[in-house]
Amino acid sequence: MFKETKAIAKQFVETAQEPIHTFDNMLKDDPELVIPLAIIHTVPVALMIIGTTQIIIGHQKLRAEKERTKQIRLKAMLHHGCRHHHGIKPHMHKLAKPEV
């Protein structure tokens, strides 16, 4: 039983290493493939980095726009002396104190 298990494990290792040997042999036979293969593997990584950066920048712009809108609403409440609700959160009225 131990010999059978050892034979199965050896066969599994050889099968797992077969694609690696095939890839190595392909590169030995045709070394010009190294640069195109490197480019093929680099492009998705570069696109992922660019996409992640754009998402971060988009979130920062959204946060800045929300803050700007909040400041505009607060200034409008201060200048108009508005005391009733026009879609503004109640806690913002506490922040808005009329100018003296």
C-alpha cells in the first residue's frame, strides 16, 4: 500500500511539473517569445493599477463635492436667515448661527 501511495504521489508531482517543463522548453526553442510574454503579463497589472488609481481619485472628488455642497447650503442658511426646513438636516440649523 505504501508503494502504491508513493507511486501516485510521484506521478502527481510529475504531472504538475509537466507544464513548467513544456514552458521552459518552448522558451529554449524560441527565445524571442520572452518579450511578448512579458508584455502580455505586464499589461493587466498596469491596467489594474490605473483603474485603482482612477477609483481613488473619483472617491476623493466625490467627497470634495459633497463637502462643497454642504458648505454652500450652510452659507445659504446663514445669509437668508432661514429657520424652517428645506431639505436640510435638522442638525445643520444648530450649526448655522445668524451673523451679527
